[in-house]
Amino acid sequence: MVLILAIVQHDLKKLLAYHSIENIGIIGIGIGIGAIGVGEKNVYLTFAGFAGALLHTLNHSLFKSLLFYGAGTVYQAIHTLNIDSMGGLIKKMPYTAGLFLIGALAICGLPPFNGFISEFLIFLGLFNGIHSGSLPLITTSILSITGLVLIGGLALLCFTKAFGIIFLGHERSRFDHEIHEAEPSRLLPGFLIVIFIMTIGLFPQLFCQDFNESCFSFIPAALAKVCQKWQLSRTFNLLIWPYGYYINCCGLVGNQTIHNTEKYTCY
């Protein structure tokens, strides 16, 4: 519902605000998957859920800041946030358009940007849930995967429309003042954010390692002590450019379930 409202929105900042609600929902799915992993004593499910949620919180702060920077720069240039009044701004503001495009691709969860990494971690947890053998968890995982796929598709549709109307095509309105690119000092924060976005997208293992203690604090000590190095090494192997794990990720996830036993055995 939120993404439908975002798609039909004509105010640029309101459009971005609706997408904040959408991303909070993605973070909530990750937390929920991690909580289910704790209940199932499944270290893979726990790590994928909580790490995905934590990383997406960081990612959202980055690409949403970049998008709002772009919206503010556009507003200062044309003094309106009405999307229907914009058009062809890439000719006058190429750097702003480029930064906004990177933010749009990141929020849609496309590689090699940071939004893809956190969402894919959550997807890994959900696919692991499908292989768990528990009917309630399988049902929940399938419904969550369907929801995430719909979210990604609608987000892509929304930002394709927004970027196309704002920056591409011809001018739709005549303005009394000359439109020009923002000063370098105002563009600098956006370029710094892009560096972080690309670093997380290309080298995610550097950031996921910071979430180890937070994620494993939710796992029983006996299970975490036995499985921590085993599980993290395999998870990080999945997060290495150029994302070659697409081919066999389902099989890998299915083979890495931590079985629910009284001894917390790690297979």
C-alpha cells in the first residue's frame, strides 16, 4: 500500500518519505527472521536475519540521505517539489542527476550497490527457512519472499518513473531564473555517501564483520561458540564480488541449516 502511494505521489520529498516506511518494513522482516532463528536454534537464520536488518539500517541511512540531498538540490535550483513541473534537468544538473540515480539504484536493491547486500542477506535467511522442514516456517518464508519481491519490483517502477520525469526528456515548465548545477561544496556530501554505498556493495564482508557480536549475542552460548567461525566464514564467502553465488545459493543455503538438537550440534 505504501509503495502504491509513493508511485502516485507528485511531491518529490513525500515520495521519498513513503519509501522510508517501506524500508522500515524490510528491516522488520529481517528482525523477524532473526527472532525465528533464535526460536528454531538455527544460527544461519539468526545471523542472516539480524545482520541483514542491521546492515539495511545502515544502508537506508546512506542511500536515503543521498536521495534527500538530491531532492534538496533540485528544490534550490527550481524552487518546486512538484514532479510534474520538472523535466530535462540532467542537461542542467548532470552531477545531481548522477548522484540521484545511484541512490535510486541502491534503494531498489540492485547490485553492485549496498541495498542489494542487506536485502540478499535477508533473502538467504528466508531460503534457509524454506529448507527447514517446518511447515509454519516454510509458509512464512514463502510469503516473506513474495513480499520482498513485490517491494523490489514496485520500488524499481517508482524510481524509474521519478528519475525519468525529473531528469530526462524535455523541460515541462518555464522558470524565470536560470537553472544551474549546485556548487561543489554542496555536491561533496553526496559523493562521500556514494563512496560508502559502493564500498559496502563491493566489499560487504568488511562491514558484516562488525555485526558479529551483535548477532551472536542472541544465540545460546554453546551454539555460538561451536558454530561462529564455521558459519561466518561460509556466509562471507557468499558476499564476495562478482556475486557468483547466484548460481548455487539455494543449494548452499539448504546445506547449512543448523539442526535443532539438544546438544546444539553444528553440521
